[in-house]
Amino acid sequence: MIDLLYKVPDHVAVIMDGNGRWAKRRGLPRVFGHKEGAKAVERTIRIANKAGVKWLSVFAFSTENWGRPEEEVNAIMSLLVEYINTKVPHLKRDNIRLRFMGRRDGLPEMILKSMDEGEKMTQDCDGMNFVVALNYSGKAEIVDAVNKIIKSGVSKIDEKDFAKYLYIPEMPEPDLLIRTSGEKRISNFMLWELAYTELYFTEVLWPDFNEEEFLKALYFYQSRERRFGKVTV
Ligand code: FPP
């Protein structure tokens, strides 16, 4: 099936949604949904890499997510540390570079340590980039960029130069955004970068997301004609 791909997006961004509902439907605590969600992340990395995607980014924890019950926040943080600590050798083996974007302020020390180690261990990998948005907010990213600009003393700037102040300046803008669980919102994810991104929404809950669903999103992308505000001649 993968041979049928002819126009693979360079950057696929994902809003992983529906973990809580997945658990609730099974009468399980929400944390179980996040655990299954972590497995879906692994499947997605594998298929994206196989398909030739160069950047895969996932929205793991927003600045707003701190408002969830403490038990759930702690469980997500522990899952992330566990994920980083156990999966980084696999990422390295597959030549995948792990990166994070978001505000470091407010993240627990144990998480920061794992993040730094994971980034360092994979820094020489030059295959796919796997970006985890953690303590991330699109508005905060823009505000942080503005503050960096003010600090640098620049008094006038255009869009191209502005992008150099975002969290990962070399990251291309997403070609395709996937959001699971039927919600049709951007929810403060990459507000600057999503300007011309194709949006794909699926009813599938994130823990059920698999290779087939990823390929469906890629076929949707292939069927789109991107004009970037211009007309086709
Ligand atoms: C959204 O579902 C999911 C999250 C906010 C957490 C995502 C975190 C993981 C999948 C953990 C592992 C991550 C990595 C990168 C290994 P929700 O809880 O908002 O679901 P609901 O809308 O059904 O309540």
C-alpha cells in the first residue's frame, strides 16, 4: 500500500485527541487511554518514517492541560519520562532525531532531564525529526518570539525573519495536520505555522489510530491541490 504514495508531506503535525473518551467507553480511568495513546504514538512514528515523512510533530501536553486533575497530569508526565527513557535507543537505531518544543518553565526537573538526554542522544540522527510539543501553546510561542525580537533590539521585521524566532526555526511549516476524535479545532497548536496547512479530521480516537488511518490521511493529502492563495493556471 505504501508504494501508492507519490506526494508525501514533509511535515505531518498531529493533535492526538480522544484518549479520555477511549478509556471512558471501556469503563477505565482516563490514564489507561493515555497509556494506549503512547502505543499509538509509536505506531505513528513507525509508519511516518516508513512513508518518508521528514518531520512528525505531536501535541503531547498544552499549557492549558495543567488544569486537569493532578493525578492525570502526573500520569501523563510519568508516561512521557518512561517513553523517553525506554524509546530513545529505538529512535537512535532508526536514525530519528527527538526534539521538544514548548516552554521549559513549569516543567518538573525529572522531565527536563529526560528531555535533554533524549535530545542529546539523538542529536546526530539525520533521518526523520520527531517533535514533541510539551507545555506548548501556539500563542505563547508567538509571544516568546516577540520577546526574543525585542531583546535582540530589532525594530522592524518581516514574516520570513519572524519565523527565525520560533521554537524550532529550521522546522518547516506542517503540510498536513491530523486531528483525531472528531473535534474540528486547532486548539492553540502551531498558530503561526499552520497558516497554509491541509487539515484532516477523523472520528477515530487517538488510541485506535494506526497505520491504516495514517495512510488514509496521506491519501487525503495527495488529493488536495495546494494553491497558497494563488490560482492554478
Ligand atoms: C488528548 O486526549 C491527549 C492528551 C492531552 C495527552 C497525550 C499524551 C499521550 C498520548 C502520552 C504519550 C505521549 C508521547 C509523546 C509518548 P484527551 O485526554 O483530551 O481525550 P478526551 O478529549 O477524550 O478527554
